[in-house]
Amino acid sequence: MTKRQSITSIFLALVIAATFLAACAPKQAAGPASAPAAVPAPAASPSIAGKPAVQTPEDEAWAKVIAAARKEGLVTIYSYNFVGDVGIAVSKAFEQKYGIRADIVTGRGAEFLERVKTEQRVKQQYGDFTEGSQVHLMNMKKSGITVSSRDIPSLREKDVWRANPLAYDTDGHLLGYYFSYYGPFVNTNMTKPADEPKAWKDLLDPKYKGKIIMNDVRVSGQAYTVFVPLLNRGILTMDYIRELGKQNMLMNPNVPDAARMLARGEGTIFAVGSTVTLGPMVAEGAPLKPVPMQDGIVGTNVTASVLKGGPHPNAAMLFMNWLLSKEGQDVAARSKNALSVRNDVPDYSPQGIRMNPPKVVIMDAKDDDDMSTMFRDKAFLEFWK
């Protein structure tokens, strides 16, 4: 055998051996023609006691609420305060945060009370959430058309509250989200500081007859918000209310409209104004000013409730939690030119409306209960005829 033939034989033997070994090896699935680019492994989630932690809000139950709310995709809000630019700012911020649309229907509390009752009676409910006067929301609770929001994560925060959201309802059906002073306002173009009323008895002066603007107590709860706490503390009496009713007051069912009447000079005093409602008007230059009555004005929270039986219950609860969070309070207070219930949010009320009154009556749960009873029974009607 030649040298060339020997090398060929050795090569053939190696090929046969390699083929035999390949046939005996375990079968493997064919791989891709080219390997994919490496993908970094996800970072490990922080854990508590070996259990993966849920990112904010903090517990697994609340994470399920958020997930369910996003599937619902909508919350319908019956609102008195979220009007115009305020409503736009609030709904836009909430949607940007969670991808959930907030539809806002504006109106008065008494109308919403009857509307929700009717919706529930015919089993065709649209509203999920409402906010406004404690009078109407307490009556909603008494009518069984609200649910508790007491367990939302925002309420677990400590040492952040300027005014306790649970002040009027420890059950959590009504939660306070704006703080406001309630009392008389004057038109600064018409009333010099020396001529401003100093105490409630001054409103009985004959010079104010036919010049005091008042909300219609048949549809607005604002007069109850002012007078009931002052009556309960003995600062005012029913005899005073009766005498005030003889002043031929200028009735208006809507608080902003009543404030605009005062700004136009159609009256001298708006007896039951509130800093949260009139703040935006003052910021825009309206000549309105609160009067710090020496015998007392009322300090209270504007309230919000989640409605029972709404089509988007998780989105409504999520909106409530966001509204009371630092982010939600900043958006709501800044857009409303108002004072937040949180002390970690700046005071956005305009300088011309900020107050340091000599005496403030802070409304409590009994006041709220009495107000809703008086409104339901129309107890004030006889005084304003």
C-alpha cells in the first residue's frame, strides 16, 4: 500500500467512527439558526419575610382593586365642586396616573341625592362617586346609597392631616377632602372695612334689609352648614334665625351664582359664603372678602362618598384614595385655589381670602347629623318665607 492510500484509509476510518458516535449520542431538539440576543433577567422584587412585596399602594388586596379598576376603565363622578378648569385638571391627572377616564357630571347635592335614589330604584345606575355638602352626603348615607371608604391606603398615613377626613363619619362613608371657612362675605368695592359687620347680630340692622344674599334652603345645604353648628354652640338662636328671615333676603339656589350676585353689587353681604367656593373667584380678581365674625364662623370639610351599586366600584374607590393622596390633594387644591386637608400640601387659597378668624367652630359629627335631619324635614323653611 502506498503512503497516499494509507492516509486515505485512516481518514475514512475517522469519518466512520465519528458517524457511529453521533448515532449513539442522545437526541436533542434542533436549535434556532442563529441565537437570539441576550435579554437581561428582571430585577428581583423586594420582599418582606420572603414574600414578594406589592409596590404602592402597599398590600395585595389593594393591588387587586387597582387591577380591577383599570379593567373597568371609567368612573362617573356627580360633583358640585369639580366644575370648569377644576374638573378638567382633576380628571386629566387621574387618567394620566391610572389610565382610567373620569367623567364628571356637575350639579347640586339635593339633585344628586334624588337622582341616585331613582337610579337605584330602577336598577340603572350611572354614578359611582359623589362630592359636595355634608348635608346631602349624610342624607345619602342615611338612605343607604353610599359605602365605606375607611380602608383605603391614604387613610393609613399618619401626621399628614390638617383636618381629619373622618371627622364627620367614623364609618368612612363621608370623607373630608377640602377644608373651608364658612360665613359672611362682603363686596370690597361697596363696603369699607369700618362698615363691615363685626358680629352676627349686625346682620339684623335695618340698613341690610333687602341687601343680604342667601342660598335657597330648599335645595342648598350651605345655610345649614353655617347656622346649625352656631346654633348647637349657643352662638345663635332660633329667634335670631327668625329675625334674620325678616330681612327680605335675596335668595339664590346656587352658591357660585350667589357669589357672582355679590361681585356684581346686587347685594351688600353674602351671608353664607365659603372660602373653598369663592376662592377661585377671588383669584380671578372678584372684589370679595370673607368677614371674620367676632362671635364665630364655621370651619369644615367638603366631603366625598363612594356610591353603593355603581357600575365601576373599584375605579370609584381608587379615585377616593387618589383624591386624598398627596398627589391628588395637590391637584385638587391647586386647581380650586383652596386649602387642602393635608398639611404636606401648600395652601393654594389666594391671599385675599386667607383668614385668621378670632373664633372658629369646627363642625363635628353631631352637627352633620343635625344638618341632614333639618334639611330632610325642611326645618328652616318657615324662617325664610
